[in-house]
Amino acid sequence: MSWLLRQRHLRLSHRGGPERSAAPITFAQATELTDPSPWLSGGELILTTGLGFDSDGPSLDTYVRTLATAGVACLGFGIGLSHSTIPRNILDAADDVGLPVVEVPYDIPFAAVIRAIMKRISEQEYEQVVRAASVQNRITRAALHGGVDAIVRELALATSTAVALIGRRTESFHPMDASDLVEQAGEIARSIRPSSAPATVSVSEPGRTVSLHSVPITGSAPTFLAIRTTGPMTGVEQILLGHAVSLVTLELEKPTRLRAEQSRLNSLALGLLLDGHLLSALDEHPPSYLADAADDDSAIRVAVVRGPSERIVEALDAQCRLRSRPTFARVTDTGCDLLLRGSDDAAFVARLVDSLPRSVCVGLSSRLPITESPAGLRQATLACAAAGPHDRTVEFSGSMLLASEPVQESLRAMAAMTIAVLAEYDRSHSADLVGSLRAFLEANGHWETAAVRLSVHRHTLRNRITRCEELLAVDLTSARVRAELLLSLLAASSKG
């Protein structure tokens, strides 16, 4: 209606009811019937000169209310033929029921108004088709790189709605606060008899419509793509939903051989990444063959999976396939290395390995940029080494080094060859080389700080440290030597 009033050549004027129609005008019809409601479907602009009404008859009030009940979007009243002005009863009734009323000047043919409206509707339909085609291309590109999750996300963004895919093989939704749509769509899906399931089912309530479109997947339980709109689906939404269903079907029906080949290439790319051969290629943006491995911030996690099963990679690939995700894994002597998205947490990993034997354990790195994947592998390896006999998933943390029994054993063995020598000297000579060395190392080699902590002169401390170097045949100016001795001291003290 606002567009119609802006058409200066029509010279239409708003005279009653709200200044904007509650619904868009979908058709225009001229009629002098006093009750055209049997032939109306809603959304019309009704044009009349009021030939069948008296200027002040009560039937005018009934006429307006009938139009409003039929869902008419706007009433256009032509003046100058049977009425010089729009009757007051029409305007009062229009205000009561919220029906917009516009005045059509005598010299403006109804045909001109109808032609303008129908031309504009045609333009809008063409614009919708163009928009749908553009969005279809975007959804298709997203499907090529991100699979089902990307299709759901792009459909939700393009239609400004909530979208969810529900089924036995996969589940996805967008935006993140639309998780309740999964439950709503599930309830509707369970009410559908499989033998008579239509392609699309819609359930409406005030302010909300949930529509389910069947996704035909061979040999699978019923799967649906659901969309939640504020009203009935528009033509564009129906086109985009149908396109998304086709893409989801293709994605979920990818031949096993094609996925296996893709997984093999992913494994080769992962090996190059973790071995540091691709770091130069990651300076600006991840290459396309690694883009699916990271999250939206190009962050990853590395998981080291350890276990006796010879089919760990196949089992993990099956779990990733159920979630419509690519698999980035390489076989190792003790299991496999797995590349995950940075947004994947320990709970996700636990679900991923739930079908594996209970003896399988996983070391999980912290969330890192994809450029630091080799560091992630080292973290995951340490986390896996620190796993106890009953641990399933262990996340890396900076404090886990000394908590690892294998690491403690190595450090204690080193302490037996170093700290034990100094301790024996202390017992034989009533000295304090062990305490002096620890204070020196914990002060990061600062003489004054360490001497104050020991309450000795710095020259005394220098003599003690020199004696430590002589007994151990080491050079304490080396940061690596200092680090090894400090760790040995910590291990020795924890044993004591």
C-alpha cells in the first residue's frame, strides 16, 4: 500500500483506517457487488464506486466489516460518480476494523490502478526469482565446502529463519539458539505415518509456522529438513527449501567410494600439515583442501587416538559420516592422529569414539590456529601419554607434564644421576648444594635474588654453583641444562 500511495500518476490519497496495510496487496479487483466475499481469497485491493449503497446507509458498515473478514488488504473508493466523497460510515467502520481506505480521483480509471498493481506484483515476483537464483548459487557453493552444516546455515541466513535437519543419520540446526526446533520438528515427524508421508508438512500456530520437507535417503529412517517462519512460507522460501533438500540429499547420498577417496586425500594433507611441510602455505589463508578441517576462525584441535583396534580410522570415519563431516585422519603405529575443528570440545570427542573399544583413549590438544598444527600434535601426544588406565579422553594442559607417570620416571632417573650426586656431597660435607642449586634455578639464574632467598652472600652462592658444575660436569649458563636440572629437582622432591 505504501508503494501504491507513492505512485504520483495515480494520485491516490489515504483517507481511513491504518496508513499501512497489515498484509501485502496480492491482487486488485474492481467490483460493485455489495458482498464480494465468496470470490475473495485475501490480500486483494477492492476498487468500488459504491453504486449499490446509499451515502448514509447502515449497509456500508456491514460492507467494510465483510471485506475485513475476507482478508482484503485495502479498499479503494472512487469518488465523483455515485458519491462525491467517501461516505463517513465507511471511514468510521474502516477505523474500527483496521482496513486501509484510499481515495481514487474521478479521472483515474480503475484499470490504471489495476495495471500498476499487477505490473508491480510481476516485478516483485521476478525480483524474488532473481534473488532465489543468487541464494541458490550461494547455498550450492557452501555445500561444496561445508556439507550439510553449511547448507543448513546458508538456508537459515538467506531466509532469516530457523532451520534444522533431523534424522537418524544426522542432525544440524542454525542459528545456535534454534536447538528447540529439533525437538519441535521431531514431534511433528513422529506424528507422520511413513506409509502416507507427504513431501511437505506444515503446522501453524499464531506467529509461527514449522514446515518439514522430506529428504529422500536410500535405506535410511525418515529424514526431514525443517524451517520455522513467522507465517506461511513465501515463494522464495519454498524454492530455497526445495533446493536445499536436493543438496542435502546429494550430500548424504555421496557414494562410499567417493568419500573414501576424499578421506585418503585428507589423510595425505593431514600428514603434510602435522609434519610441518604445509606451514608456508598457511601464511595467509588455509588451502581449500584444508578449509573444511578448521572452524570459522581457522582454528583446529589435534587428537591422538591410541588403541589396539586395527580399524580405528574406519570407525571414526563412520562417525564423521553420520555427522556429514569430512574425515582428516592418518594411521599411526599406535592408532591414529585426527584433525578436528577448534570448536570441537572433549564432549564431542567422547561421542565420536563412543563406539570404539573401551581400551581406546584419546589425547586432545588445546584450540590452536591451523598454522600451529604440529604443536597441537605434540600437545595431544603428551595428553595421551598422561592418560591413566581408565581415562577415555584427556585434554592437554600446561600442568600435566609432571603428572605423567612416564615423564616422572624419566625425570627421577635423571635426578638419580644428578641431584643424588649433589645430595651425597651435602651429606658428606655438611653443605647445601641441592638447596643452593634449586634457589638459583628458580630465580632464573639471578644471583642477587637467589642469594637473598638463601640468606648468603652472592660470592658464597657463586662458589656453591661452581661446585655443582664441577660435580655434574655441566654448564649452568645453558638454559636447557638449567631446565633439565630444575625438572629433575621437582621430580626428586615429589618422590620424597
